[in-house]
Amino acid sequence: MATETMTLASEIESFATPRVASGRYANTADVVHAAMHALRLSEAGDEAINDALLALAEEGEASGDAEGDIFATILAKYGLNASSQS
């Protein structure tokens, strides 16, 4: 694994310091590693959601034209009304 030295913004340092002091992390580098891991998981999750939404949109498009007011149907299904959505 490559080692790199970096200067942290004061906001990051002030976030990391109490976590190291609590004993949860051995040092600031461990806090940064945990943050990078969380970012990777978040971006992977975002990508999976986007892929699922795209697949659903393509499925909907391939199914043909919707009949009636599809938005009213969805709002009714979830007990909402159009005025509460603005």
C-alpha cells in the first residue's frame, strides 16, 4: 500500500482529534481510512440505486403508454395528495 503525507483542513483535523482521543481510532490516518471506506460504500450504493432506477424507467418505457393519471394513482396509493407535494 502506498503511503502519502497530506495536510488536513482544520475542519477534518477537529473532527478526527476527538475520535482518536476517545480511543475509537488509533490515529488520524485511521479516521481518514474509515471516511474513505464510507465514501466508497456510499458511492457504490448510489450507483446501484441509479442502475435500478434506470432499469425501472426502461421497463416502464417498454411497457407502453400509461392509461389515466399515473401520478394521481401513485399519490393515492401512498395516501398523499398533489397539494402536499409542492
